[in-house]
Amino acid sequence: MHKKPLVSRYVAIKRFLCSYITLKLSIYTKTIKRECPINQKFPLSKGRDKNRVFYITGLALQLAKYEKIPSMEIANAIASHLSANSAGVFSIQIVPPGWIHLKLAHPVLADWLQSLAESRWGAYPLQGGQRTKDKGETENNQCPMPDALFPVQYAHVRCCSLLRLGEQEGLITSDKAIPWLNNQQELCFHHPTELCLINELVKVVDELECSDSSALVKWEKVALALSQAFENFWRDCRIWGEIKANSPELAQARLGLVLATQSVLRRLLEEKLNIFALYEL
């Protein structure tokens, strides 16, 4: 029986981790009968290494301000508890003076990518057909597209074109799960631009779902960075030809990345930039 995805309720990985860790630590603090002043604003940020998805929390440093215990000791206690109760979710590394690094397990990332690909944000019609504007969506409530944002629209259109071709050739359908993982339960992506695109998707969705104030986010810059990450991926990572013939599951997984990217690009265009996302130019 397929295990229920851990991230099915959470679109943003940051939100998932905050909720998950807060729950685990609240149980932990009850067990040891100590009040732990964990603020609602959980100290968690995404790491900058583009080859892996990991987060950094300064929770131990925060707690050390309230407890007469060294931050490294608190970090080790937190890590020990989380390691015993979070197998298969993330691996943990402690970095002086008390930072805790959480590296996402590949099956968790696969669940997240699948939920993103299935998200109604993008609502790409895999059963065919051309997109029309939603009810109430008119040209009057959309802004003209600035020339500087053309790469974002172009990347979205490219995604849609690739998805149409993938559907025509039977590589991707609405009822077929995407093979994100290999037999070793690791993501089948190894090329740097694949990993960079995944990291950019994680970063953008965190911004969309977890930003304290949308007014402080430069959405044009966010959208351009994602479109550039996609263009780099498409430049370096083939789907058809030899890849489709010899590694069909990799071709399907790469199309899954295209579908996830299209979903996020459309939300950026229409919700944050107020530009109608085209399927064709």
C-alpha cells in the first residue's frame, strides 16, 4: 500500500517543516517537563547550496537565551530527539555554535514535487484543449506585460509546449504518477541544472506561501530567477531522442519538473505580476 505523502497538506516545504518540528518538539518538551519558549515565528531558513535541499534553524541559539544551557548542548538534545522520531523525513547535522541543518529526504521531496505537479495553481489541461480566461478574468484587470518580463512569459509558454508534446507522445498523463525516484528511493536527477531548478522551485514556493509581507518581495526578480533556472535546465537536460528511448522514466521525471515549473510560473504571472499567463505566443 502506498504511504500517504507527508507533505500533502503543505504546499511550502518551509511551512511543512515548521509545523512538523514544532509538533515533535512540543511532545518532547512535555515528556521532559520543561517549558520551551518556541515562538510562533519559527527560526528557519533555506540553505544556499543549490545541489541539495536543506534548511537551517537557529532554534537552539534562541532557546539558549532563556535556558542556562550551552546552545550546542541544546542543539544536540533537539537533534537526538528529532533523529529518533523523524526517520525518512530529514537527516540532521549540527554546526557550531548551535545551528541545526535539516536535509530533506528524497522521498519527501518526491512527494512535494508530485503535489506541486498536481497543484491547481497551474491547472494545465493534460486532456487537451486550449486554455481560456477564467470567469471574470478580463483584459481590463490584467497589466500589459513589460518587456523585462517577457522571459517569464516565454518560459511559461515553453513549459506548455513541452507538456503538449509529452502528452501527445504518451510520456505524461493526468492518471499516471511521475517516477521521481529510482530503485534506491533517491531522486533520479543528477545534473546541476536539474538540482538548481528544484531548489529554485522550493525557494519560490516558500516565498509565495511563507513571506511575512508580500510588499517586501520583489516578485519580478523572483519570477526572472525561476525562468532563468528553467531555461538552464532545458538547455542542458534533454527529454526526447536518446533519453526517451533509453531512459523513459528520466524523460517522464523531467517532464514532471516542467509541469511543476509551469504551475509556479503561472501563479507568479497571474497572482503576483497581474499578467495573463499564455499557453502559446
